[in-house]
Amino acid sequence: MRYARTVEIAAPVGHVFALLDDLDRHRLWLDGLEEVVSRSRRDPGNPVGWHFTMRMGGPRRVEFDGEVIAREKPSHVGLRIGNPAFTMDTHYRLTAAGPGTRLDYEVEVTNHTRATRVSSLLLGSETRRLIRKQLRKLKKAAEAG
């Protein structure tokens, strides 16, 4: 299943990129993110291939394994996040739009189990709502400086 969205952000590209590139700063806009734990050595100049675990809180604590799959400073961050049930390849592409930034967001969800395939069909509208909410929070965090 694929979801895509475009958001105009009243902040410079470099500022928005920093919020996406530094996974610890994802806590500013990603609901439930408690911690990002490194599982391999991260090269700040070329983090593609860096492996990490995202620990999410809430009513039920969950962990997701992740990997940086793309990075072109300051225009593109790609992350693969998942668990045995599903994988999400998420891409954030940034373009200068006057003094602000155009963010093109795309996520491709691959379900690995029958249960996640069925639930993704049933919860598609909820997933789109959550994506819109997260992108609004990202926009607000970027515009707040």
C-alpha cells in the first residue's frame, strides 16, 4: 500500500532537513517516539546503511527496527522501518519553495503477514489520518524554529 502527500512549510530547506535527518529530533513531531537506539556505527557524513531501533511508547510499548536507506543533503531522507509483520519505506523529499520548503512525503507499506494485509485494508483511512497528523506536527515544529 502506498501513501503520498505534499506539504508546504514556512521554514528553510536546511532547517526541515535537520528535523528529518537527526532521528533524535523526530521526538519533536513523531507521536510516541521515546528513544532511538543505534545498532550499528553511524557515519554522520554518509549514514546510509545505519541500523537503529525506534522505541515507541503509549498504551503498548513497541519497537521497530530501522535503517537509513537514502540521504542526499539537504533534499532527501529515506528510512526503512518495520518488524516481522510489515515494512515501511518512507521518503521525505525537500525542495526550496521561495523562502520555504515543499515536502513531498511518500511511504510504501509492505505487509508480511495475512493479518497485517487484512488490517491495512480495514484501517487505510486511519493510516492516512495519522500520516496527515504527523506531517502537521512536523510542519509546526519546523515553523516554530
